[in-house]
Amino acid sequence: MKMWLSLSFVSIGIICMLDHFKAISVSTWLSPLIGRSHNDRLEFQIYFFSCSMIVIAGLVSLAINLYQYYFLNVHDIKAIFSCIFLIVTGVAFHYVGSRYKHPEKAGAVLITSVAALIGLNWLTNQGSQGSLPLWFAPLFIITAAMLRGRLLAIVGTYLTLMIVISIFLEWRLPQGMVVYGSSEAQLFDTSAVLFLSTIICFSLTLFVTYAYRQERDLTLALEIEKLKKESLLDAALLETNQLKSLLPICAWCKQIKNDDGSWASFERYLSEHSKTDITHGICPACLIEAEKKDTESS
């Protein structure tokens, strides 16, 4: 049974990492649960990714608590209902967030709700020696990735205060703390949550990093394309400006007057004011005329 659960945790992590490494879009393997957003902004992607991770965390925690309930005689009904509440919360916030253009506020409420749930179960899970403190690392990473500005400061402060208050209550109310029924139960619960929280942190970091690199490469490609178009346009405008005005040409020798007042031959002027290279030849009419002159002179 333990081996089966361990393989399940590993499978969840591998699927999550591979799916979000190949594409930045919201996970397709949970599409019946989390769906797809009409908006491809990175904030939306992080929000739906976080919702899916919270649902996964609730499912895995529920499996752990059910295993402890049936096989390790740890009858913690409150923890089981908390896991169910966590799953429902993740699904509900997905649908709430999909209705707004900016899901940051919904994400802040989601994070604070999960943190409050952890605080409520702190003493019933052996406090700082249990598995609940391990969930704060993913919450802080999700907060930093999803939120910004004042909202980021408020939620970050809230998470910090939740940790401080929980540890303070554990220190002041040691008689209210519920310990694990056995060392085996504690080791199993803590190890499973540590593994899952590590997978979540790594997946989210990989997700955000990959998304940032794609956006950076796209922005760089657009900038290069823009510079190329601007340089070609500038060159075309320069050439047009050089040749668009009226040319003062001498009626006798056909030289052209420059802007500085000097005179230059047509060939020199054209080569200096455009990218045209001049080559000399003779037209048929001039050839006939030249041959006549040679004949007459001879």
C-alpha cells in the first residue's frame, strides 16, 4: 500500500513537470477539473496552475489521512474534512477566477484561505513537528509569482503572521497539541507532504522560469524585427529624400548643381546621392552618329 501511494505521488509530480515544461498553457490532464482560460496572460496561467496544485495537494492529503485512518488507526476526522474543503476551495476559485480579467484578488483570497486552514489544523497535526509547516513554502512561492505591489506585501505579511501566531499558540498551549499515534504515522505523513511540497515548488519555479524565457525570447525577436523594418524604412526614406527634389541641370554641359553650390557631372551626382553604380556604354543612335563622324573625318 505504501509503495502504491509513493508511486502515485511520483507520477503526479512527473506529469505536472512534463506537462508544464512542454507548454505554458493550463494543464490538459486536469482539463475536466480546471478547464482552459480565455486569457493567455502569465498571471492567469499562474493562477490556474496554483488552483490545480491546491486541488492536487488536497487529494494527496486526503489519501494520506484516509490511509492513516484505516491502516494506522489515526482517526482525525477534522483533517479529512479539511482536505475535502481544500479540494472544493481550489475548484471553486478556478471558476471564480475565470470570470475576471485580473485574478490577483481571487488568488490572494485563495492563498489566505489555505493559510487559515493550515492555522486551524496546526495543533491537531503536532504543530511545528508535523507536516503542515511544509505547506508554507509553496504558498510563499505562489504569492511571489502571482501577486504584486501592495497585495503582495499584504499577503506575504499575513503568511508570516500566521506562522508566528501558530508557533506562539503551540508554545503557550502545549496541552492542546495532538501528537501522532506512532512514529510510523509521523514519518509517513511528513515524508509524503515534504515530497509533494517540493514537487509543487519545483514545478511552479520551472513553470514561471520557462514562461519568462519564452516571453523574453518573443520580445527580443519582435524588437529585432522592428529594428530591421525601421532600418530598411530609414534607408528608403533617405534615398527618396535625396532624389525627390528638382535638380538644377546646366542646359549646355548637363552638369548638376549640388546643395553647396558646386557642379558635378550627372554620373558623379547619381553615384553620390543614390546606391546606383554608373557604367558607360553607347546607344545605337549615338553609335551611328559616331561612325558617320569617323567616316567624314577620314
